[in-house]
Amino acid sequence: MRMSGESIQDRSYRIALENMRYKACTPADIRFLNTLISTNIPNRPSAKLEPWRSAPIIVGENKYKDEINRLGTLRFASETKQKLHRFYSDDTIATIATTATSNTTKKVGYNKKSLINTISEELQKMLWELPTSSYDLNCPAILDLCLGLPVIIRHNFATELSITKGQKGTVYAWHTGQGNFGQQIIETLFVLLDDPPTDVKLEDLPLNVVPISRRKTSGYVALPDDTKICITRSQVDILPGFAMTAHASQGQSLTSNAVDLNTLNDHHGWYTALSRSRSANQTLILQGFDSSKITGGASGALRREYRELELLDELTSLRFANKLPSSVCGSTRKLLIETFLQWKGAQYLPSNIHCSIKSTPNDPYIIEQEPLPAWTTMDKKKFQALKESVVDSKQHIPSLEGNSTLPFVRSNKRDIDHLCNSKDILVMPPSKKLFWSENSCAFDAVFPILYQGWLELDESSYDCYSILTAVIDDFVKVKSNMISFNQARDSYRQALALRNPRQFTFGAYCSVTELLQDILHTNTPFIKCTLWCELNHNPRRQPHAIKHCNIPEIRETLSSSTAEWLSVNSPTIWSNVCHVCQGTLIKEYNIQFAPPFIVFPCESTPEMHIDENVVMKLDSGTVYRYTLKGVIYYSPFRQHFISRIISSQGLVYQHDGMANRGDPALECGSLHNMNLNTCQGATLTCVIYILSA
């Protein structure tokens, strides 16, 4: 709606338009709209009077637009006592390949197959006699022009010069030439722009006068015998400005708006055409109309659509104001609305919703259950064809240091069924099936380890974590078979994508290390790091707080094992230099408490020895023992994360979300003499330990 007036007429018009949008106009709305119909009664709006006499008429179809433009051109030439100059197009037969590259999105089907491969003079004359609407790109075969004639530009020639599609103007001058059959053609048309967004001044041309050259378009023309032929038309892409379709009027704000409602099919078209007006007193309806098209209420499917849009509108406002709980999330619109209504109530609707779409006992709002789309693995030929169709692709292999936010389709991942060899595979009894979906491999590697650790530490307190507690709640549901493991994973993924959409876009790659920093985020600092000078030239700086369970490298040199990583009991000399004495600064780490899970990021030390048990000493002097629970690996070749899970009995299971249908498979009965630094060609990424009982 483009209206901003506050008169009684404007307020009545806004109410009528709002009701019209829902096909729920009242008798009062119909009475008001009848006052806008053109009439010969004095002091009433009339199509014979300005400003509507020269305003473009909004119609429903191109065939009406063509006839109004023809009559309007004749009337303008007669009133200004000018002679119309006729300019023709140049047409040639085009190939299908040429048409595929043209700026059209229409799908064309043949009524009859054309065998025409050249355009004769007789066929060219037939094409000139056809209306503009017979050509699917609406480029005119003939232009009848005179000076000052209102025109509308049909193509975005130069947006920086306001020569854009839909821009109005008047004919200023032209340069002519000769066509293929000796006909007169326009080489360049000069148009005086009507109220452009910014003034345009070109050299040797008056203000706001711009040149428009002929351009070639390729499309289909419907001949009188129902044959469709593919042609390339060379013509200046403008049309007389006496009419436009409701579709073309979208986005425009009209000072004077004349509408022929009888050419529009439904209330959508009526609303589009009438809502272009800036005020009610500048709106004209050409003739009487059938009010049944805007009364009686919308269909059930449309009412449901409007309700969902209102819910999404309120949901977006609440998200912007940070008033949504983390439980409101979803990768599709249906899932998002479903979680929103679980929070607000099944029959909740916003208070400002239109009365015609409010749910009632006879018309309750029910969320339709739609099956999620099936994911399939593409073969190499199909993937290559898809890849070749994408121009200038920016997809790349993500770095472990910083994750990519670009979705990426893996062509080198093997088919899940091909990898699945269920014979003689022992499945990990306490775990649940977790299979790959939408680049989920980082989550697939982490979740089985955390789930197994939670099963073994069932009595441990997880209050120190700010995020993991919500994941534990879902683990409880998984254990009780209330939800699947995939649903628990995706619930966290969706919540994470809402909290941090740039770093963790749903369906995009992410780093396991950064993922663990989020999921094991702590409420209070886990480690405090202080930097100071031995000669006290600088006072001790405010300790840097680490509020996640990824343990940093706290030695000056890289550790050779995970046990050595935690063995430092005194301040460590660091490479920073004191700006007073130029001496080396001391960096001191102080561990504050013992969380249930700790993580060693190992991207820079993939050959480091992994100990089965490590000891961690707190700042208070208390010592805690941790046991190895899982190891995560990354394969640059496959761009894929996999993991190993160690049970409380010491059994080693391997999990790959794309293999064995998501079930962990028994790999070894003991950690003794087992190389944990590599797995199926993938290198060590991080190690996860749990607090020993």
C-alpha cells in the first residue's frame, strides 16, 4: 500500500484495501469503491478529465494493454495535430540455443511444430501485423511515434542513468535507418525522462534526455495458425505509455491511478492495481465491477498461508528483539512455526491479525505435516553436469582454522549403501544411530562421544555448562526413544545457527574445535591466564578468562603427549617482551574447576601421543583424573570428519555418519598398541576426555 494521506477518503480506502487483500470487503467498502467509478456527473471523477485522461490505465492482460496503447497513440497524435511516424522491427529466425540465453523465464510449448528456417518478406509483413502480445517478450513489431508521445522503457539499459525498466518518459527525437526489407527503422530514440530519481545530463543533450538504442531479443511468436516460431527481433525496447499490466505496475507509486477492474481475474489483481495509488482522490475505476470477486472470504489454503505469514512476522520481530527462547528453531518454515506454537500455544495467533483469517472452531489452524525432502547421493556424471552449470563457483575446501559458510556438495563421498557392509559388523550397544545429513559430519563426530560420556557419567553435574545442559535434555529423550539421535543433533544445530548464523550457518561446513568451544561453553571461567614481568615493571594484567573446555597449549614448546600437555605446574616463559626491560614475559595458567569433559585441540600436533589417562591439577591444588573417551579425525581428501569412541570396557568403536547407516562399528577390543593418530587416512583433530569416577 502506497497511501500516506489522512483524509476520511484515504482512511476508507485503506480499510477497503486491507479487506480486499483477504477477499473480505464489506458493504461499506463496496459503497466507497463505487464512489471512485468514472462518471459524467459534475464534481465527480471522470476518465475524460485530467489527471486520469493522461494517466496509464492498469489492466489485467497484455492484449488489453496493446489496444489501449494503440487508441491512446492515435488520440495523442490527433490532439497534438502531429503525424505518426511508423518504425518497423527487423526479425530473423533464431535457434533454440539463442533463445535459452535470452532474458526470459517463460516455458514455451508448441501447438504445432514449425518448419520455417528463414523469414521471407511475406512472413515479415505478417509478423508486423501481429499485436505486441503475440511475442512472448512483448517487444513491439511496429512503433508509431510522434514528438512528446508518452512512452515506458522496457529494459534496464543503464540503471546509473535512470534508463530502467518501467521508467516513464516522452519522445524527444530519433535517428532512423533502413531495415532488411527497406523498411524504416529506429537506430536511436531520444527520450525525455519523466521525474527520474536523479537528474541526468549527457554531453550535447538537454537535461534528462537520454539515448536508447535498438537491441536484439530472442523469443517465440504465436502465428495466426497456432504455429510458434523462434525469432530474434531487433527493435528499440519501449512501448507507448497509455496502459500497463497489474504485474508490471508492482513496486510503482502512482500519483494518478486509473484501473479497469473488469480485466483483472481475482482479488489479488484488484489489490495490486488499486494499491498503487498515493491517495484516494487521485484514484479512478473506469467502469462498474463485479463485487463478488472481493467478497466471500479467501480459500482455506490462502487463509492458512496468511496466518503463517502473520506468525512468521511476529516471530521475526521477537527474534530481532532477542525475546525468543532457543527452543524456537527450525530449518523449514513448518518446523519453525511448530516450535513457535509449542512455546506460545497451539491456537495462538497475533493480536493484530485480520478478523477474516482468525481461527474459529469451524476453521481451526492446523499445521500440515509435510514429509522432509529425501537426501540422495549424486553420482559423478550428475554432479559434474551440475558443477558445469554453475558459473564462477566460490565453493572451496574449508579450513580447520576458520570455517566456510558456503554450502558445498560433496562429489567424492561414497554412496552410503556402498559403504555399508552390515555383515559381521558389531554395533555399539549403548549408542544410537546417527547418520550424515546436510554437511553434518562435524556434529556426527562429536555427538556420539558426548552421548557415550554422558551415559557413563549419569550422576555428574553439568551445571557448569551453559549450552550442554540443553543437549543433555535431548540425550534423555534419545535414551527414552522419544526422539531420534538425528533430531537431537539437528535441534542443537538449528539453535546454534540462530545464535551464530555467520559462523555456523545451517548446512554449511564448520570446525570441530569451534563447535566444541560452543557446546562445552562454561558459565564461569574454566582457565584464567595472567601475563606478567619477573621484575614487576608491569603490574599483572587482568586475567584472561577462558570460558570453554578446550585446553590451550600451556607450554612454550609443543607437548609430545596429552599427559605432558597438563603436566606444567609452574608459570611458563612466553615469547612476549616487556616494553620496559625487554625481558621475556611470564604467562601463567590457573585451572579453576574440573568439568565433566575436557578437550585437547590437536590440529597443530597430529603426531602427539594420546594417553589413556591424564591428570589435571587445579589452582587450589586438588588433582583430578580424566579418561580418554573419544578421538576426532579430519580427512582433507574427503572433506569429512569421523571419530573413535572408547567405551567404559575399553572397546574401541568407529563412527562415520556416512557409513554403516550411522551406527558405530566395533573396531578393536583394546587400546593396547593401537595407533590413535590416524583413522582411515584421516589425521588427528582433537581428543576428548571425561572425568573419572
